[in-house]
Amino acid sequence: MTRVLVALLVLSVPTIALTQAGVSPRAKQLHERAIVIDSHDDTTQRLLYEKGFDIGARHADGNIDIPRMREGGLDALFFSIYMPSDVTGPTAVKRSLDLIDSVREAVRAHPSDLVLATTAADIRKAAADHKIAALMGMEGGHMIDNDLGVLRQYAALGIRYLTLTHFKNNDWADSSTDKPAHNGLTPFGKNVVRELNRLGVMVDVSHVADKTFYDALAVTAAPVIASHSSCRAIDQHARNMTDDMLRALAKNGGVVQINYEISFLSEEYRVAKKPADVQAQLDAVAKTCGDNEACSTREEAKVLRAAMQAGKLPKVTWEKIVEHIDHAVKVAGVDHVGLGSDFDGATMPLGMDDASQLPKLTEALLAKGYSEQDVEKILGGNLLRVMEAVERVAKR
């Protein structure tokens, strides 16, 4: 009798397959079977700067916490080590170390759910153990303070990709959203790429100028990633990748991880002028939140999503993510596309409110005719392949 009761209790425990409304049984089963990886997330800002934030508790705001990651079948997440481009020198190094520590402390505080991962094998083991792999990527080369020794220290602490620039140029690389200063990578910048290869740390070309992108491809001995970029053919934001860049990335063996930020998904939204009342609300958020980026990102997203719902700004829905995935697959090939949400660091499209809604992407890709094998590649298999290739280069 006891065994029967235990069996009934086990069957009654809700799983992703039982809790995702509007997703077919086939998509649910595939999503559960796949290793789902998100290569870019800014919840690190909440971990360090938001007093009382517990990633283990369900939150009514933001995009990421353990309960919602579990519901969305998210198996591995790269926490971004990020600060603005104008924070440089020893201050940037100290703040980077604090952010890294906040991720490691979150893992320590939640050993039943999270495990620190630094390799593809670690991710596979975490998935087998029904834990979420916590990885770290550094979003901006300015944080190495022009010092390869500092880069080596970051790698030793678990950093597994370096975004060569952020929104501004640094001393050795040009950014996509700044005026060119170096014509791509300087000689030191090329040495950074070589050192990343030697360390087994992925070279991330999101945020970089087009010339920096091609310079990085010319130097690297390993595949590169674009950790959170979308397609410029659909949305002309400079942060997105052209079709020529997508083809070059595929030739390199790399992977583009599609970003969910609405201004990178929709050209109509990107060029739309914000109404005066919406801009006033955004100005109020900036004043209230000040330098607290976790606060400003979250509150700005609320304003912008409400404006879309009210018809004051063009609506951007989650299906645009699928459109960008599909375009990147058609140009670069299905082996070179993945997911890099920018959760908790951007404004999400309507219908992709948080990590719990990730199975929608699996459903949509199957509905478009993608094979189950190809969907598994997009959900995480392609990034695992790149990580393994980068690890092999480092062992030479």
C-alpha cells in the first residue's frame, strides 16, 4: 500500500510536461529531452545589487529565478558579468570580481538546484543530475584592464566567454555602437583572441564592430560565438549580424545565439518615436533607479511593454524570436544557431515574459517543420559543440 501511495505522489508532482499550457505533448517531451542553454542573462545584477533578492524564490517581476527556469526546462544559463563601458581600470576589475562572487554564492546557497559549470561535460552532467548549470560570460573587454594576466584570473574563476567590446570602444577593439577608433582589433586585441583560445574561453563577437568581427575570425583558432545577437536583415540595429557575417560565422564553425530584446527583433519598433507620455515615464524611471541597472532595466521594460499593449508603440511578440531563428538557420545553417535571451537585461517581447515560456519556441520550431534533432541543436546542442571545440583547441 505504501508503495502505491508513493507511486501516486510521484505521478502527481507537476513537471514541465504537465505545466506548460498551449504546448503539444510532442514539443513538451522534446523540450524535456533536450539540453536547453541560454548564453546570455543579466540576473547577476540582481544577485549583487538587489538587497534581499533570492534566485531560489519565485518573483513577480524580472525574467529569471529557479522556479521559472525549472518550469521552462532551462538546463544551463550563462550569467553575464557586466558593467557599463565607462567603468574601467581597477574599479572595473573589482566590480567584476564582486559579480563573479555573487554567481558563485548563488550556487553555494542553492546546491540542490544549481551547480557551477565551466565545460560542456559539466553541463551534460548537470542535466543528467537534474540540476541547472550556472556558467559565466564577461560582457565587455574593458573589464580585463588591458592586462592578459587579469584575463587569466577571470578564466580561473570560471569565465567561459569574453565579449570583446560592449557599447563603447575599448583600448583595443571597436564596438558596433561607437565611432571606429582602431579599424577593428589592435595588435593587443588580436593577442586577447589568441589568449582566449589558449585558455579555452570562447571569443564572443556580440557588440563588436563589423571590422572587429572579421579581425577576430581571421585570428581565432577556435569557433566563436555571438552570445546575444539577432539578424540585421530583419532589424537593422548595428548590434545585429548581417547575412555575410552569419555566413562567415558558419564557415568558422561558430554559433549565433538569438537575442530577444525588442529593439533587436523589430525594425518597426526600433525606428518608432516614443510618445511624450511614454518618454516621461522612462525619464521618471531613470531618476528613480539612478545607477541601479537592475532596477532601470526592469522598470523600463514594464513601461515599454505596457505601451505596446496599449498600442502606443508597435507590438513586438515572441514570434519575432522564431523569425530571427529561422532566418539565421536559412543563411548560416541549422548547426550555427542558438538562444541568447538577454533575460533581465532587456525588454522582452510580449508572450516571452520569462524563462517559463521557453517551450513555446520548441513548439513553434516543430510547427515550422524543423526536425526534432535540429530543434535540439538550436536549444543547446550547437553551443555545446562549440564549447567542446574551444576546449579541444585549448588542449593542443
